[in-house]
Amino acid sequence: MEEIRHTSTHYERELQWVKENLLYLGALAEKAIQDAMTSLLERNLDLAHEVIAADDKLNKLDAEIEEKCIRLLALRQPAARDLRFITTAIKINGHLERIGDMAVNIAEKALILNKEPQLKPYIDLPRMADITRGMIRESLDALVREDCDLANKVRKDDEMVDNLNDQIFRELLTYMIEDPRTIHRAILITQISKNLERISDHAESIADMVVYMVTGKSVRHQLRGEKH
């Protein structure tokens, strides 16, 4: 009996480790976005290089979480809710790692843009970044709290980011048509906007998975079909 209690307690600690490190990975990804955008807004080349270098830490944690989840599946043979949590954690882990990659992409574009005259004031890009960082934070809060209402809020917030991305593209298209010398810079800014839009898609996917983990029902295709 003592051995069973010990094993169960150790198993609970392993599940808690996965949860805590997913949150830490999310915090690293969120910070990478913030630093990448700050490097652009403040024309800070050193900070952009720091974002790129810090991605190794994020990738290492991603690998550790995935390995832990696979070991739990193989050795613990979880069932029902625990099985849904672990399989969901593996997918969320992958989304967070890709969000980190998107932040690196933004930092790389900032390195190029910061060496050229600024094309226009950055207004909508910081708004997009703030919304996407909030989506990441709230999707992971929803995971911890098993809160479907919060997860559904994140899923709806994606539309705001999509609208801002479209607005930025239309504005930059006008710049390019009026003055071909702006094309290179405009394309780089468009790519940053697109990276932020993709980050919001990853955050939305995390929220989808939270709903699945809590309810056992997949909502991904149903909601996207309604939105589009």
C-alpha cells in the first residue's frame, strides 16, 4: 500500500512538472515576442541578437517536455483525463516552440529594418503583438484552470489579429504602389505582421486543445468553419 501511494505521488509530481514547464515555455515565448518587437520599435540591434540566441534555451526545454510526456505515456499508461492532458501537452509544447521560431523571424527582420530609414510609425504592429502575447498567456491560464470560457475568448481574439494584419497589408500596399523604393522595407514589415498573425493562430490552437482536454470534444474545425 505504501508503495502504491509513493508511486501515485511521484506520478502526480511528474504531471505537475509538465504543467509548470509548459507555463515556463510559454513565458519564454511571450518574452521572445516582446523583446523582438522592442528591438524593432527601439531600433536595438543587440536585443534582436539576444532573441535569436535565446531560442536555443526554448528549443531545449521543448525537447525536455516532449521526452517527459512520451515517458509518461510509455511507463504510466495514463487513462481518461490524464491521457488527454498528456497528449494535449505534447501538441501545446510544439505550438509554443513554433511561436518561439516566429519571434526569431521577427528579430531577424528587425535586424534588417533597423539598418534602414524607418518607413512609417509603427502603430498597429505593437497592438498586434500585445494581443498575441495576451492570447498566449490566457490560453495557458485556461489550461491550468481548465477554463473553457477563457479558452473560447482566446479563440475569438484571433479575429482582431487577422483584421489588423489585413489593415497593415493594405496600408503597405499603398506605400509600394506610390513609391517602389519602399517595397523592400514594406515587404519586411508585412512579414513581421504575418508572423504575429501566425503566432495568434498557434495561440488559438492551444485554446482549441484546452477545450478538447476539458470536454473531450474537438472544436477546431467547427469554429474555423464558422469564422471563415
